[in-house]
Amino acid sequence: MPNLKNNITDLFGIQYPIIQGGMVWVSGGKLAGAVSKAGGLGLVGAGSMKPDLLAEHIKKAQQITDKPVGVNVPLLYKYCEEQINTALDLGIKIFFTSAGSPKKYTSFLKDKGCKVVHVTSSPELALKCEAAGVDAVVAEGFEAGGHNGRDEITTMTLIPQVVDALSIPVIAAGGIGDGRAIAAAIALGASGVQLGSRFAATQESSAHDNFKQAIVNATSGSTMLSMKKLVPVRLLKNKFWEEITVMEENCTDPAKIQEHLGKGRAKAGMLEGDMNEGELEIGQISGLIKNIPTVEECMKDLVAGYNQAIERLNRKLF
Ligand SMILES: Cc1cc2nc3c(=O)[nH]c(=O)nc-3n(C[C@H](O)[C@H](O)[C@H](O)COP(=O)(O)O)c2cc1C
């Protein structure tokens, strides 16, 4: 990748500024290890793991590669402190925190010599991350799969605003599925990119085959930001999505929506492959994803696509 040795590759000690986002039920050690091995930065998604399972996945990633691997810790789950301590005990030095206050663990982790990145969906929150002392932020737009901000700020509008507001590096996320989009994010001022949906549909992801196939079958309008009265999350439309959408349209009490959501829907959908009753988190870019490559193939495509995009720009063949 020409000219892509930058502050993000230096910060993490990696080859390409391409990060595989933490994903509940999808990004285990196999995926994270493969991404790091291929020159990006793989993140084990701690959100869906009790500390002992997280330890297994970190060890699996470390068996696959001796390159840096990170951990994503969403701060809304009850085990987050134990997850952080488990990862520290296993030598993890890169933490991506999300879904909570950046103040909660940043100083603690920085004091232990770790690199800390927090995920944000607005320039205002990004400034709070910078004030909390993080090394970089992930600025994640409305297109992204998984939990998201309420304000529906798209990646195209979010990235330049966050870049202008901050003096630390910005990692763009949301709607990035190929090398053209990486070039676009860099053009907007980002130093790196975080991809979720693209890596969910790879051989090494722990998503169920039914879910991977549903990603490949998705078209441009197959997802929607849903459950805005609870915790906004972008979902693939299915029977469960229709039910909660009807409830939201009918102004159902959020407590009732929560009750219908219940427990275990995300696991049932994404890990166990229940395409009707499960909760299927995926981004708008699923409409572009048409294959289930290995991580190595995927990374090669991303890098080649980036190079082609830059070449096109240089020749002004838009
Ligand atoms: C299945 C799925 C699960 C996700 N789970 C998490 C999570 O546990 N923690 C987190 O910070 N982000 C989570 N995300 C967001 C990703 O880390 C990433 O930022 C996002 O997918 C980027 O947008 P994209 O899907 O358009 O590539 C998830 C995304 C997906 C698709």
C-alpha cells in the first residue's frame, strides 16, 4: 500500500492501517489472529465472552500470529473490568473500548503502557475521548453494523468533522467494504479504517454459515438502524426485525420492546444461525459484499482496491 505507513501503523506496529472491528459472536481469536497475521490489526470482540472464554480466544489469536492483536471491550457489559484484567494478564497492549465513557479505563490502561482507542459516533464525543487521553478514536458512521449513535451522522460527514476537531489520529468506520472506500476515508482525513461487516463474511469469522450467506444475499436496503428507543443497532431485516419495527411504529412502551428482545437473540442469530428469530447485526455495506473469502484473500483485495483507487485518482479518471 503506497504511502500508508502512517501514525496508525506506527501506533500499533502493523503493516496496513486496516483494523478488524470487535464484533460480538463474530470476532473470536481465529478471525483476529488471521487479520493481524495478514498485516492489519485484529481485535478479539470481548463483548460476548465471559473472561475465561476471552482468555481462550486471546490465546488462539496469539497462536496464529506473534504480531500485535487487540481486544475490543464494550463497556456496557457486566464483565468489562474482568475482561480487561484477563487481557492484560495475557499481554494484550491494545484496547479498543466502546459503548461507555472513555474516562472509565483510559488512564488505568495508559498507566499499564497500553494503547487505547475509543469508539465514537459524533465530534462532540470524540473531543471527550481526546480529553480522556486516548491515543486515537474510531469515528463510526450511521452506516455501520452493530450498535450506533442516535444522531444518524453518516461516515462521509462524520470523518472530516472529527478530523477537524481533534489533534489525535482518527480511524474511520461505517460503510467501508473495499479498497475504494479506504481511499475515500483517507481522503477525508482519516489515518486508518475499521471494518466490521466485510470481515464478518470471511471464512475465519465465527458467524454462522446461515448468517454469512444472508450477508452475501443482502441488497442495499436490507438493513436498518433499529431499536432507537432502547440501544440503537443496525440490523438485517428479518422476522424479528419486523416485529420490533411494528412495535416501535405503534409507540409500544420501550420496556415491552426490551421484553420482546429478551436474552440470547444476538447469539441465536449470529452464532447459531436462526435467521427468523435471531438479532442479526450488520452494516449497510452488506449490499456490496458478494463473497466469503479467507481473511488473507480479503486483505489482498482491500490493498489492491486501494492501490487501484489511488491510481485512478492520480490519472484523474473518476
Ligand atoms: C456483527 C457485528 C457485531 C458488532 N459488535 C461490536 C462490538 O461488540 N463492539 C464494538 O465496539 N463494535 C461492534 N460492532 C461494530 C464494528 O466493530 C465496526 O465498527 C462496524 O462494523 C464498522 O462498520 P461496517 O459494519 O460498516 O464495517 C459490531 C458490528 C457487527 C457487524
